[in-house]
Amino acid sequence: MISNQILQNTIEGLKNISRVDFCVLDMDGKEVAATADMGNCAAAAVDFAVSPADSQEIQGHQYFKIFDEHHIEYVLIAGGSGEDVYMVGKMVAFQLQNLLVAYKERFDKDNFMKNLLLDNLLLVDIYGRAKKLRIQTEGPRLVMIVETGHGKGSSEQETVKAYFGNSSKDFVTAVDESNVIVVKDLAEPENEKEIERTARGLGDFLISEGLEDMRIAYGTVVHEIKEVSRSYKEAKMALDVGKIFFEERDVMAYSELGIGRLIYQLPIPLCRMFIREIFGAKSPDDFDEETLTTIHKFFENSLNVSETSRQLFIHRNTLVYRLDKLQKSAGLDLRVFEDAITFKIALMVVKYMKCMETFEY
């Protein structure tokens, strides 16, 4: 639970303060961390661990037991004898024991949050464990997902933690190998712009730390801890849908998915049927590049012929000719709102199907 490196750093810092050498051994007598060579103390440590004493002087060194919930976890050896060394050793043992408790609580909170995100807890367990871990059950929260281009590593997770600081109310964790998840506590209800500003601030920070190829997605605000999993699912959908329909954006909100959210939930056979019913054997993306560019620009300008022709640097009549040609070919007049909506949805459906086929491979 607690790494050997943390124990090593801790006893080295305590040695610098007390000028006493320390050695930490596990229950098998194996050295876990040490500031100096204490000689062959393994056998003595194993014998001491099974003795009824909590501390003892053996072969000129002070031995102390370090407990984790009434179970002996480590044996601490303080180099030297006498009252001063005993007192320092007792204080270091107390410090290490508190460190074990803190890291265990941190692990328990992380484990609780992972199970909460994945809907692995019963409702009664959610509130019972949250109370035990001193996690607030009410208050505004939302879930952010950070996807890095080369998979998740411990460094990415620590970098995200560094951005949010040491807030005890924010949780940074992971449930898979691809993403870092942030359960963000909102001190007070924040509007969409403030939330987006937070997400973009995180993105800018990650870029400054060298994580350029990344995406951030977030769900809606929830006010009960039991609803955190819903915000996580929304953020996950925002990440997936954003990569299909909004590939140029590196920050995506669930509330901005629009019709792409509906298309993403359609089964592929139904999508194929929809395209076949409208276009027959053709596909809306089979047109030449010039026609597709005209279509996309026409949609960008809200079906405005004059503005579209101006941005395409063509005569108005040329645009009308292209639209007429498209009408004869596809049977849809993009100047008519209903036909334009049908064609727009068809383009999105085809894009969705292609992405799904790519993901399958």
C-alpha cells in the first residue's frame, strides 16, 4: 500500500533531524528501507515481532513495532541505545504508523471512487462508506476525463493532480489504461463558461507539461454522490462522440453534443437502413471533393446562398448550378430546410459508421 521509496524518504528526513540511523524491516526480516547498515538484524527482528513487547533493546539497538489496525506491519530499528535514542525511535515509530493510516485512507478513498464511477456499489454502501471516509455526500460535482495520446501512466495522473493542487475534495483517479479521471468538486454552482474555463485551463497546463496530444471531456453537474457515475458516463460519451463529430476540438462538454449524441446511440444496421432508404445504393460522401466542400460551406452559413458563394469565391449562379446538380443526383434540395436536415444527418450517420468500422479493427 505504501511504497518502499516513501518509507525511505521519510526515515532519511527523520535521520537528518534526529541524527539517529533507522532501519525498517518487514515481518519476514527483509529490509524495506534503511539509512545505514545495521548488521544482521533480520533474525532478531523476526523474534521480536512475535514477542509480546512493543519495544525492546536488542544488541545495542532499539526495536519498535509498527502496527496497522492492531496487526504488526513493520519492525523499526533505531541505531543506538539510551533514553534519547529510545524517545526518538518511539516518535519515529508513531510517525510511520500515522503514515500507514493516511496512505490506507487514501487508498480506500481511491478504491471507493473507482467503484462509485463504475456503478459497483449499492446505494446503502455508497452513503455508508462515504460517511466512514469523510466524503461529503451532497454538493455540486462533475466528472472530467483526460485522454492522452499515448495511454495513461503514473506521470500523467500526477501531472493532473498537480494542476488541482492538494484539495481534499477533488479526486484524481483512473479505471482503465487510457484515461485519467477527475471528480471535480465545485465550491459553488458554476455556470457552463466557468466550467469550460477550468477544463481549458487544465488543457493548457497539460500542454505546457508536454502532453500535447490529449482530449478533455466532461459531463453535467450532479448534486448527490450517487449521481457521480452518471456524470462519468456523460463525460465518456462526450469523449467518444467528440472524436467522431468534433475532431478539431480538444475540450468537449456533454451538453454540446447535440444530435451527435443521438446518432452515437443508433445501432449500425439501423444506420445502414437509413442511408439505403434515402440514397439507394449511393452514399452521401461519394460525391466529388468540390461538391462536398460546397455542401459543408453551405451548412456552415445556415443555407445562405450569397454568403456561401462569397466565401467559396464563386458566382452566385455557379453555386445555384451546383445545388441544382446535387438535387438531380441525390433527390434532395439543400435550399429546402427539411432536405438540408436530412442530408446533414446522413453525412453524420456515414461518418459515425466509418468511425465504428475503424474502431472494430
